[in-house]
Amino acid sequence: MDSFSTLIRTASHEQHVEAETSTFMSDLLGGKLGVDAYARYTEQLWFVYEALETNAERLTSDPAAGSFIQPELFRLPALERDLEHLRGPDWRATLTALPATRTYATRIAECADTWPAGYIAHHYTRYLGDLSGGQIIRDKAEKTWGFARKGDGVRFYVFEEIANPAAFKRGYRELLDEVHADDLEKQRIIAECKRAFALNTGVFQALGQEFRLSA
């Protein structure tokens, strides 16, 4: 029988591909959009990670979610440095969430409040994605807009406290396999994982509407 980490990965594969191949992401990584689109995307990430990380501390003692709360993953400080670089020192004054982003962030906060096992689904889809595909985005951003390698503008994608990402991901999958949940709860976590990808795709679609390439 497949491990839970394998089940969660295979069950959400379709949504994962859909998120990665959205028009906005393809245009952004294809160098067809300006740095403003990248900055707008980074702003949306701030709202998502704010929901993930401001709720994290009180989950540390939760039997299901507690072991996943690892400060070396936290992205908010890096995001804030990137936004300062992209938008200037007053970046907070112009920071706005798209409705799709608000929906996504609200769902994360809801899970943290009422269903910590569901929070794990959001934690997994974000942080493991950042450690993997996020590195492709960083590389493209450095080349397209001339950011310093692993410097301001792309710090979000640089996990300075994780020396060996491959080993870290293996350890993370082991945590998933040992998660404090019965089979029914595991199925609910998988469903929430699919929902997380769909919410993420919704943000990409909204950004795609905002940054339409003229035909």
C-alpha cells in the first residue's frame, strides 16, 4: 500500500500541473511580462504567507500540525525584503490583495483556526512547492530582470537555513507518513490539498486577467 506522502502527491498531481502551466505563469517565466507582473505576484504571495505564518505559532503544540511548524521554512521576512526592493520602502501603502488571493488566505486561516490537519494540506502545497519548482522561478527572474543571484527580489525562493533541500524534503515526507490522522482524516487532507491547488490556480487566473498580453 502506498504511503500517505505518495498518495497526497499523486492525488494532487493534476491540479499541480494546472497551477504550474497557467497562462500567467507561462507568460511570466517566458519573459513576456514585465517586472511589474512579477512584483504583483510577489504581493499576492505576501497575503498567502501572512495567513500561513501568523497562524503557525499557536499550532506548534497541535498533535497533527505541530511537527510541520518549522521556522526555517518561514518566508515572510524574505518576502518583505523582496517587496521593499520591488516596490520601494513604502510597499505596504500600496499592497492590495486580489479577491482570489483573499479567498485563498481566508481558507488557510480558517483551517488554522478550526482544522489543523487541513492546515497541513496548505503547508505542504506551498512550502514543498517553493523548495522544488520555486527554484525555476528564481532562476528565470534573475535572468529576466537582472536580480542579483539569490539576492533582493528573489529572496523568497532562497531557503538560507536549509542546507540540503533534498534531505529536508525527504524528512518532510516522513512527517506526512507519520501524520496523526486516521484514514478518513487523511482523505480529507488530500481533498484539502486539491482545494489548495485550485485556490492557487485562481490567483494565477486573476493575475492573468490583470496582465493580459494584447493579441
